[in-house]
Amino acid sequence: MGKKLNINTDLCMGCCACEIACKMENQLPAGIRYIVMKQTEDTIPMKEKLLFSFSVCQHCENPECIKICPAHAIEKRKDGIVVVNEEMCMGCKLCKDACPYDIPQFGEKNVMQKCNLCVNRLDIGLKPSCSLACPAGAITVD
């Protein structure tokens, strides 16, 4: 099994520091978010509380996005991280349709974009920006 982002939703405070750090690290334009925190309310009487969930690339064991990409622009590194070569992407969006998590996004350049676990940081022994920014320590990488 490869590297994966782990989010402990019990520790999450809903501050969105992970989203902001990711946008800054990756210089993402408006409308593109690699990590999305969603907030819902648990309305069980006497136990009301906020619940947090996240939408982020799962770096799947057998990624459907890789199988469907006609340009071979998506690959899985030896450490399990799924990365996109934006120069090879032809913008067909087949990966978006194939992804069970609806993760691939297409911005102004019309190429697939998604979380790559901050490989530029991991490769030199640093944490991903989302993990580093989380004040609660809710985000880790295995």
C-alpha cells in the first residue's frame, strides 16, 4: 500500500487552514480546491454537534483515472502517490467521469488537477502543506 493522506475528523476544528495552505502551496486559482472540508450538523437531540468530512484524492490502489486516460498523463509513483503530468493531459475529462470520488478538476488551462500530496515537499522529507498548517494535528501521511 502506498502513501495516503489521513484525516482524523474527530480532531478537526473546521478552521479550513488545510484548504488555505493547499491553495497557497499550489497557487490554485478561484474555483479549484484539492482538499475540500465539508461541514454538516448532527441534530440528535441533546448531542448536537458539527461534523466534518473531506473530499481529497485517495491515491487509490488501482486508480480508475490511470486506466481510462488515453494520453497516459496520470501515473502512480512507486510510493503510491498518483500524479498528473499536466503537459501530457489533453483535457478529455474521462478521468473525472471514472473517478469514484469525483476528484479531478479542470481549471482555465483545461488540464486535470488534483492533490499530489505535495510530492515536492515529501521528496525532501517535509510534510504536505495541509498537514503542516493543521493546528489540531488532524492530518497525517502514512
